[in-house]
Amino acid sequence: MRALLTSGALSMAFTLFLTPLFIRLFRRLQWGQFIRDDGPQSHHAKRGTATMGGIVVILGTLFGYFTALLLTGDETSVSALLVLFLMVGLGVVGFIDDFLKTRRERSLGLTGWAKVAGQVVVATIWAFLAIRFPNGNDYTPATMSVSFIRDLPAIDFGAITKFGVIGVLVGYGLYLLWINFLVAATSNGVNVTDGLDGLASGASILAIGAYIIIGFWQSIQSCANVKLSVENVAKCYDVRDPFDLAIVATAIVGAVVGFLWWNTSPAQIFLGDTGSLALGGAVAALAILSRTELLLVLIGGIFVIEAGSVIVQRAYFKLTRGRRIFLMSPIHHHFELKGWAEVTVVVRFWIIGGLLVAAGVGSFYLEWLAT
């Protein structure tokens, strides 16, 4: 428990007190934000605001997590390291994109396909690592099953691998496609949400905060810890390192809370793709390793809405040869163009995100009660 509290406090202190130093450094390096010409006109005042703030969030998370373990004498786990691996790996992809934007002095960095390729490489390496490293109970960090609140036995890609060479190729192929889909969808969902001051940061705090609760509860009800009566066998969780997932989630939340102090309107620094892709990777990793993949539809509901608005807008535009549903996508810009103040949009989207997170955590707990 000490590691849980300490990691969050240290990471928050790091970003809260050191972000101003990074803002000055990034301004000196001329790492400033470039604004789309077709966006809301009020956003042009943000041109030149320091970007790549995800670097601060990542460093704060790493500092808080590892320093907390050092101070408390606890050991790290494979599951926690995997969350950090995906977070840092996608953060590197985002950094390349942000760096190219600042160097070319325009709002486009990597091409869409180049960014996807980077995400695929990181996610594929991560997927192979996640089904290795079994512990004493033979639990690996991830499984080859699709999960909702627990693994769904009816959708187990690992079972396909038992049918010869073709089965192995098909089973692992489907597993890799599923993991890549989850990682790309979640990281890009956070990325498109990051369009208003503090919107993606606040929404990420809510979503990742849910995994503190989930990880803590799974550790209490772990199959490795509870006395295995008939009732407990049905209710317990076979997650490899649930408490460590809660600790690393706390470190991330603490880092983003401290960063949000400087990222809220009017923002002095932006997450950039470095931060949005990193936070999306963290959310995806926590969902996969806690066996709550499909529950992401609720826990990451605000990201689903934002990404969905882009998909719907583009599909409708092509089908109707130029007509639009929204004034602009992602949907937060639609409400801006309708006259809502930026802060109003952000706070209302936070409320919606919070309600969806509450529904997700509530569904998680109700499943345990009903089991």
C-alpha cells in the first residue's frame, strides 16, 4: 500500500514542480505547437505554445514508480514493466511525429501510414512479450483470449494453435491483430481527443484511475491469495500482477494530475502526440493485462466518442460526396464552432467521461457480485 501512495505522490510532485522548467527548455528548443488553418480561429492564439509535454508525463511516471519501489523495498513486476514499455514505446512514436512538426514548422509530422507502422511495431513486440514470463501459478501477463471483465472462453485464439502449423499461424495471427487493434484504437482515440486544453489529460486521469480501483480489487480477490472455496473459485481473478498494475496506474495518474496544472486552459504546455499516444498505450496495456479489454468501451468511452465522430464524419463525407454531419470533427470542435466556450466543452466532456468510467467500474463490480 505504501508503494501505491508513494508512487502517485512522487510522480505528481515531479510534474507539478518541474513542468515549468521543461516549458522554458522546450521554448528554447523552439518546440512550439502549430495550429491547423481550418480549425476554430480562437486556436491560432495557441500557436507556439510549448508541446511534447508527454516527455514530462513519461519521466514523471518513471520517476514516481521506480523511486517508490526503491523507498519501500518492493520489487517490480513483468506486468508493470510491460505497461511502461508500451507507454514509452508509443511515446517515442509520438515524439518523432512531434519533432518533425516542429522541425518542418507545420501541423503535419509523420504520414498516417508511418505513424500506424510505428504503432504496429511497438504493439507487436509488446504482444509477444505479454504472453511470456509465467509466474509460479503459471499466469502470464496477458492471455490469447479476448476479455470483457474476465477472459471469454468462447473467444480463445490460443485454442486454435493446437491444430497443427496452420492453427499456430492462424491463432497467433488473430491474437496479434486483436492486440494491434486495441493498441491503435486506444492510442489514436486519446490522440484525437487531445484538441482542447486539458481535455485528454483530464479524461486520461479518469480512465487510468479506474484501473487503480480494478487492480486493487483484483489483488484482494486474486486466485493466488484467497482461500479457494467453491464460491471463491468462481469469483477470484487469475491476473498475474494486479496490485503492481494498480501501482503503475497510480504513478501515471499522479504524473498527469501534476501536468494538468499547467495544461489546463489557458495551457502553457501541450501533451503533443508524445503524450497522447503514450497515455493511450498505457490505457490499452492496463486493459489487456487486467483482462478487461471490451470494458474499454465504457472506461475509455470518451475516447470512443471522439474517435467515432471522426470515423462517422469521414464516412458520411465520402458517401454523400462532400456533406458533413458535424461542423468539424473530432466532435469537441463541433461544439466550439457552435459557440461553446472551450472550458465549457472540456468540463462537460470530463463529466461524460467520468459517468462512463463510473459505469465501467460499476459493471466490473456488479459482475463480481453476480458471480
